[in-house]
Amino acid sequence: MKIDLLNQIRQTNPVVLNISNFVTVQDVANGINAIGASPIMSEEIGETDEMVGISNAVALNLGAFSKPQVDHILAMGKAANAQHKPLVIDPVAVGAISYRKKVALDLMNQFQVDVIRGNAGEIAALADVAWDAKGIDAGSGNQDVVEVAKAAAKKQHCVVILSGETDIITDGQHVARVFNGTPLFQLHVGSGDMLSSIVGAFCAVSDGDYFEAAQTACLVFASIGQIVAEQLNEERPGTFAARLMDELHLASVADIEKIAQFD
Ligand SMILES: Nc1ncnc2c1ncn2[C@@H]1O[C@H](COP(=O)(O)OP(=O)(O)O)[C@@H](O)[C@H]1O
Ligand SMILES: Cc1ncsc1CCOP(=O)(O)O
Ligand SMILES: [Mg+2]
């Protein structure tokens, strides 16, 4: 695990281009900014090539798309491939809504993503594994989540992050797990979206090793949430969200190394 990638983000301030959803756009922009990267959001297809040109990574969030936005997402994915920019996708709620799953799979047939980041319900759907997803949340299931993540990675030929109490990161062959985190993440809508775009920031400084970038992003984000939770003596979702921004900015590599738990 190369936790020092966090310092590289802070030193080089990579631009992360996002198609976001209207629910969490500000959290995502501020999360990217707080950790030391530079967010930019786009809602106009005409600017796609130029936008991708100035960016160091692209993150596509499928949280609340409309038909015109699907065209935009497609153009953005194709441009990221053509311009060799790392490409992350967050397939929000594809486990709960079959239409979303169809759109997500159609898109991923037309461009190659480098990393998919979703919860268990979302990744199970992409792997065609039975799972009881609940809206935007993971829901419940009996399958081995490591096998679910590996199946999705093999199917889509990319790195998969299946996030949750334990984050599972796999390229289809190798598996890493991050044990840090806090249940408080679940009390803040947008935690997953923030992580997906922060994965983009780590990919931007990774020299093409997206498996390592994905692991490190998960470790850093989950550990920072845990640091905040350990400072609060009650469940306070509002304070958690505000303090998460503070610690994304303040936490050092040494702070994370002290509590890091992964294999
Ligand atoms: N029960 C939990 N305990 C600890 N960390 C969690 C828990 N659930 C989610 N997380 C963390 O929350 C972040 C967002 O992941 P997740 O909740 O799976 O995404 P989403 O919001 O898309 O469902 C990740 O860093 C993950 O490790
Ligand atoms: C509530 C909601 N509805 C559509 S997208 C969205 C936000 C999902 O955010 P996250 O998956 O990060 O919790
Ligand atoms: Mg999500």
C-alpha cells in the first residue's frame, strides 16, 4: 500500500473531472478539494474533449441521470479512453433499478473503465449475482463478497472496489481488503460518491497502477472517517460530515499509518 500517494495528490493538485448527481455534487467537489486535488464538474456535452484535456482523471457518477446526461456520460467515457485519462465509474443503485443496470452495462460496453466503485448491492448486480439491494444502499445478501467483487472485475476487465464495513479491492485475480472505517459514513448521503471521485484523484497520481491507487484511496478515506468518529463521543451525522472535510485536509500520512488495517 502506497499511502504516500496522498502527499503526491497534495503536491501536484491533479484535476478530477466529474459528472456528478444533483444530490451530492457539493460534497464531492469539496471532498476532492479538501484532500488536495482540484474538482471540476461538467453538464454540457459540447465541452467534453476540452474538459477531458485539462483533467488528470475522470469520475462518472450514475446517481441521477436523464437521457441527455447519458449521452454526455458516453461522450466523456469515450474521450477519457481516447485521451488516456484514468476513468472511474460509480454505478449508483444498479442493484435496485433494472433500468439503471441496463444503462450502466450499455455504457461500459462502449468505453473501458479503469475502476468501478460501488457497494455490495451495486457490484453484485454488475456481476449478475443474486442480492437484495435497497435503493442507494447495499442491502443484504448471502454471497461471498470477495467472489462477487472478483466476478465483476473479470466481467468488466477492470479494478473493482466493493465498499462497506470492509472494503474489497480486486483486479479479478489479486484481492486487497481495508478494515478501517466507521458506520457514521452510512449516516451521510454522498460518502460513496465522495470516495469514487477521490479514487479518481489517486488514479491521477498512480503512474497507471489503478489497483494500488484504488486500495490506497479506500484506506485513506476510510481511515480519515475513522479518525473523525474516534473524536466524536456520540453519533452526530452533521458534525461527522463537517469534520470529515476538515480531516480530509488535515490528516497526514503518519496519522493514517498509525491506524491502517489492511491485507
Ligand atoms: N458499516 C461500515 N463500517 C465502516 N465503514 C463503512 C461502513 N459502511 C460503509 N463504510 C465506508 O463508507 C464509505 C462509503 O462506502 P459505502 O457506504 O459502501 O458507499 P455507498 O454510499 O455508495 O453505499 C467507504 O469508505 C466504506 O469503507
Ligand atoms: C440519494 C441519492 N439519490 C440518487 S443519487 C443519491 C446519492 C447517493 O450517494 P451515495 O451513494 O454516495 O450515498
Ligand atoms: Mg453510492
